[in-house]
Amino acid sequence: MINAKLKPRYLIPMRLAIYSSALFAVVHLHAEQGKLTVAISTDMPPYVMDNGSEGLEVDIVRQALDEYELEFVQMPLSDVQNAVQDKKADVAIGVLVDGGEIFYSDHLITFVNFAISKNSDDLAIDAIDDLKNHPVLAWQNAYLELGDDFKALFSPGSEYRSNYHEFGDQAQQVAQFWKADKQVIVIDRSIFEFFSKAMKQSIDSVEYHSLFPPVTEFKASFKDKAVKDAFNKKLKEMCQSGDYVKLLEMYDVKLERTVCEKIN
């Protein structure tokens, strides 16, 4: 008969095994919590560069999530928008609020979009409606992001959709603009100037048409609310310390208004 006060010896290794398994599970969980997969666009300098290893967006995210190990995964902008919803990433950078059971950060990045034509083409473009009779080169899903008039003109099924062309790679978008006459490119000014200079094209030979809102601002989407909250807190600290403005200066991004004005 076994003494009730004594535990069978075979239970000791069993309990140790259970304890070890539980400890491993906890450690493994914490390790996983320290890693985040971040969906980001294909290269669009100066925001995303060198296969997603650097750029303004990359550096903002690295500083705002400096307590995590980040793995950046590049994909077309149209896929970035729903990357968290589709379980392709823990975080997605540069998105518009689109509902779903996910969490959205404060605005983190600002773009200044123009319609741009060549001076030699002498195109009269004073309003969005003036774009309808010209080939328009835009980024993916631009028709959703530039206001109701632009959306009505170029949304799928619209009368002028055939004049509208989207590019997943903005280097190709800019290259196409310089290849042919009588085209209009719709793009962020900094992206356009970066690629144009790299292609040895003179930005003095183009006209910038201010047809859109002064700035277009984007957020990040998150699978985890706690990570989103930590991101927002650090982003606010970056604005207050001046670190955010230093990143803008480092990448030569000139803005009349930054996201920090809203955060502060």
C-alpha cells in the first residue's frame, strides 16, 4: 500500500515533463510575440527603397516598433490594403480605413499628389474633369484615394476608364510617362522626382497641376490592438522629440503639413 503522504516516484518525471512543456510553450509564445510580419509596398523611393530594407516608411515603422523584430514583406499596394484582413501580415503600412475586425493607427505617412504633364505637350489641365481625354498613369487603386470626382471619372465601368492605367511598380509608371507624349501622370511629387532624376530626366520640363487635396494621409493596420497602441504612443513621441521631422529631412521629403500636427 502506498503511503498517502508520499508521491509515487514515476509522477515526478511526469510533472517535470509537463512543467517543461508549459515553460517551452510560454517562452515560444513570448518569442512569437516579439516578431511581427509587416506588409509594405514594392519599392517607391524615397518611401520604400532597396527591396524594402530602407526608406522613410521603413524607418518610421522601425522606430515606432523598436521593441519588436520586424520582417518586411513587399507586395503590390492593392494587396497591402487587405494584408492583415487576409492574414498575410501582422501589420500593413500605408492603408486607408476599410473596416473589418482589425485596428488602425494614427496617420503615419503623408503624400502630396499632383497631376503632372510635360511642358512641351501644352495640356490645359485646370480641373479633374480635364483629365478625361488624356491617358492617365496612376498607382494601384488611386481612383479610390483621390476624391469623389476622380473616382467618378475613372472607377471600373466608367466612361473614361479606358484612358486610365494603373501601375503596381511606380518606377514603371514614371518610365512610361517619359516614353510618350500627351500623357498625364498622377503621383506623389517626391516619388516622381526621385525616379525622374534617376532616369536623367529634367523635372524643370514638367508642369505640376494641383487638382487634389493638399495631402493624402495613410495609416497602418494591425492584427493586435496592444501593438497598435504601442505604435501610436511611439509615433507621438517621435513627433514631440523632432525625430519624425529629422526622417523627413533625411529623405528630402518636403511637406507643408505633417501627420504630427494631428497627433500633437
